[in-house]
Amino acid sequence: MQVSGKVLVCDSINQAGIDSMKRAGLAVDYKPEIKPAELASSVRDYDVIIVRSRTKVTKEVVDAAANAKIIARVGVGLENVDVKAAEAKNIMVINAPEAASIAVAELAIGLMISLARSIPRADSEIKRGNWIKKELMGMQLSGKYLGIVGVGSIGRNIGRMAKALRMSLIGYDPYPINPEFIKETGMIITDLNTLLESADFVTCHVPSIPETKHMFNAERLAKMKPTAYLVNTSRGEIIDENALYEALKNGKIAGAALDVFEVEPPTNKQLLGLPNLVCTPHIGAQTKEAQELASVVIAEKVIQILRGVI
């Protein structure tokens, strides 16, 4: 069944989703470089607004969107959308958290291996002509305890990958954890402090909400083993970067890997300069497969909502 309506795509998304919406009968305007002023002045004509991370759907934009029925983010979080303003106008807000699950999980595992085997340092030193083999005594992931903070879709995928590497799993989540996953992996469920005290690696997969802001502060970091590593591929705000700097500099923890930062691009130069920190530029979902899937998932959700199916 064909649908009608106008869609404004404000950021760069995979063509597959655009093609799906067009085939369904939607008129799609693709403006991946649209500026805030232009967005606010032109958005009133559209039934659907689609963004990724660049575009901010502020209250001003929402108020100007007189005909909008849906605001969609091709991604996991909704930090760049004023959800309360949208809900006040009965605009449905949707995203595609399921699309990036495998990609983010694989990056987290890759960062753990990079920390355990000093891969970034090994690469940079050998390219400088330095053969530092004797300095690069690493550790195996096999047999180590992985603490997963936030056992949703991404956390569960990491758990399955880690189990294949013969790691033991410890999980913390304020919400109930899928019992079939617990049975499948043998995950030990515990409180956050016990997890931090026990794990050799800690990986974070929680949303950015008031309750999670700086959940990894100086007090929590002090509970980790001095031999432990922290990985964050969720949201930068959950780690107090100044506290992390002190913990890394003073050997309170062995190392950390960050794909996300409190400010992006990051400005905390003293943290970035530490040798026991591995960084990537928010590339968790940045795979061809994840981007295509996210675009298609959002397109399908938009079509189904306009058809009245969901």
C-alpha cells in the first residue's frame, strides 16, 4: 500500500532508506547540509523530519514543524532531539537502536584487544623504526572477567562475542536482564560496585540521562582493579574525564579506551596525551552494514507509522 507525505532528510544517510521511502510513495527532500536557520524556516511543510547526529531538532524547530507527524533519528540515542517538545505536539519520535548493535559490540571487543596487546603503540613505534618487542608484554582476554554495564542489545552482543573468547561475564543493569541470555552465557548478575571491584575489563553501554551523568567518577574508578581496563562506546557524559585522567595518570587503573567524549571533537588535551588511553572518533556505528541497516529500519518504521500499522 502506497503512502503519501513529505519527508525532509537533514543529514547524510544511506541511500537504501531514501529509496525505500520513495518506492512507498513518499516525496523525499535530501538536504544533508541544511543549516539551522534554513531548517527552522522550511520545516513547516514536512510530515517527517529525519536526522542523524549533526542536526539539532530544537524546540524552535519543533514549534515550526506545523505538519510534522514523525521525527526520526537514524541512530541510537535521541540527545539531539527535543523529545519533550515533540511529544507536547503529539509528534512521534523514533530511532533505530537495533541497527548498530553488532557494529558497536565489535568495536568494543576491538578496543579491548587493542588495550590488552598495546596495538596502537606497537603500530606507531614500528612505523618510527623502533622495535620494542620486549616492552610489549600483553595479556590474554581468555579467562578474564568482563563487566558489562548496561545489558541491552549491544551489551548482550558483546557478551556473546566475549564468551566466544572464553571470557567470564559479569553484568549490571538497573532493568531486568533477559533470562535466556543469562542462561546462554552464564553471566553473573551483580550491583555496579561489585562489578567494578571484580572485572578485568569494564565496558559501558548505557544512555546519556541525568542518572548516568558521570556515573564513572573518581569514587567509582577507585573501586576498579589497578590492572583493569575501562572501555566506553556509549556516551561520553557517563565518564568524568578529569577523574579518568587522574586514575590513568596515577595507575589507579591500567588503561582505558574511548570512542565517545564529553565534548566532541574532544578538547581534554591532557587526557588525550596519556599513553594508556586508546581513542577513536565516535565510530561505533560507522560501518557500511550498520549505516545501511539503520537507514532501512528508519524508512520502514516511517512507512508503517504513516500506514497506521504502528
